[in-house]
Amino acid sequence: MTAEVRVTTPAKINLSLGVGPVRPDGYHPLATVYQAVSMYDEVVLRPADRGSTAITVTVSGDGVDVTDVPCHEDNLAARAVRLLGEHVGRELLVSLHLRKRIPVAGGLAGGSSDAAAALLGADALFELHTPRAELAALAAELGSDVPFCLTGGTAMGSGRGEQVTSVMSRGEYWWLVVPDPDGLSTAAVYAELDRLRAGRSARPPEVPDALLAALRAGDIEGLGRALSNDLAPAAVSLRPSLAPLLRAGSECSAHGALVSGSGPTTLFLCESPDHAEQVGEALAAVAGRNGLELAPPVVARGPVHGARVTAVHR
Ligand code: ATP
């Protein structure tokens, strides 16, 4: 039997996302609280076929459109394996298969999560035993969200999001996750934020104390009130159809409504799966009245673990 490693890896959401003024290196400083939620991609790694000289990538979508996911060496998962190979000084030739359930370009860090999974998976496939801290450093080189996708749970992110420290969080939360049929480019959303802010100075980003207190106490109402996202105005400016949905979310029984990361996925904080169903029905009614087509929502739980090896066959 061919050797194979399987890794499941979650979507991330940002409970708060504070964005500071753009830095000279082009990045925006962030102060964020991440939460990993129960929507998972699966990354399957096998040694490359004999004679193959490249990392190969195939992608399938399980309920998500994967047209825009690159099936070549630019895929973030392939870049992760290459970087690990450079780190250990040997070419790691693998075939990668990504089974995607995390919407693409949805503000849920699907690509970053695949990269975290590929780092872990390649490490396991080639029995490299790379120390965790080294994997985290490689993850930070790959992208701002990748270190969090390795650890999961609930955590604070600083720097450009890559400096992760875990946060005390009590209880579990349910989210109605409403994908948008068309993704938004993260770069375009940051550019729109800069355009909207032009002439006004942004304060250094902060995580709201009330959010951390609500998480410590497991207080869903307090959490709902403290949810925040500095990128939301830019995402709504580029995708105006998000506005009525967010308004409806704050008017129905959801505890809070939020744009996920750079959008356009929207999130509604709920008490239970049943409550999420009710919120979904209320939103569908609003979407119908506004002539909007709502993609089928997903009910997800958080916090969950980060990227995790689920099967190893040798
Ligand atoms: P983030 O929240 O980290 O900004 P996102 O969730 O908005 O990201 P992704 O799903 O990670 O967006 O994809 C953004 C783009 O990255 C895609 O449009 C695609 O071109 C490219 N990409 C590269 N590798 C992957 C991957 N493994 N999965 C999805 N997209 C990928």
C-alpha cells in the first residue's frame, strides 16, 4: 500500500479584528482574537510517483467552488511543503490532495489552514520530527494566519497576526456561517480600508477588554456585544449586499453579527444548533425580501483544535 498521511484542518474566524495604519513594509499591524471553528478541509499527502520531480496538487470541493484554487506549485499547501524541505535541507516530493469544505476567498483562512496542514502532514510523512517551535516559525513565513491554524482553539494574534498567544476561553459557541457565492480578495479589502481611511489616522490596534472578559466568563451576551471587525466597512463597501444581512442579524435573536476576517462570509453568534437554525430562517426571509440569493449556511462550533494528523499509513 502507498504511504499516506491525512490531516484535518479548521476554518478560523476573528472575534475581534483591530487593524492599524499600514506599515512601511506594506503590512497592517493587527490585534485580533482568533477562534478555530468546526468547518474542516482535509489534506492528503503521499510520496510523489517514482520519477516525479515536482510537488503535485489536486483539489476537490465538497460543497464549495474550488475553481480559483491553484493546482500547481503556487498553492499555499505546496509552498508549505517546499519551505519545510528547504528548512530540513532535502527535497520533499509529495502529491497533495486538498478536499475543500472551507469556502475559498471567504475570510475563513482556508488556504492558510491547508498550509498548516501540509507542514504537519509532510513532517509526519517523512518522519522528520521537526520541533513544534520550528514549524510555527515556518508557518509565520507562509502567512499571517498560518501559525494560528496550527494551534487552533482561541488565541490572540499580534504583529501582522502571526504572533499567537492562547486566550482563556470558557464554554463553546455556535455560529451560523453564511458563505457568499463570490469570494473577496483580502488584498482588495485592505486597499479599500486604506481608501476609506484616507486622510484620517488610524489608532494602534487593540483587543477589546470586554471581549477577553466575556470569553473568560463564558458570557455569550457579552461576547456578542464585543464582537468587532475593522475590515467590515471595507468588505461592505465592496459587497453592499452584506449590509442588510448584518442588520438582520443584529435585529433577530442572534447574539451578534460579524463579517468574517476580510469577508464576504458573515457570522451570527448563536446558543445552540437549534438556535442557529432559527437564525438561518430569519436571515433567509430577509434575503428573500431584499432579492438576495443566500448560499446554504453552515452551523459551526468553536473553539476546536488546529491542524491535526488523523491517519498515517506506511
Ligand atoms: P484569509 O482569510 O487568510 O485572508 P481567505 O479565506 O479569504 O484568506 P483563501 O480561501 O485562503 O482566502 O484563498 C485566497 C486565495 O488564495 C484563493 O483565491 C486562491 O487563489 C489562493 N490559494 C492558494 N492556495 C490555496 C488553498 N490551498 N486553498 C484556497 N485558496 C488558495
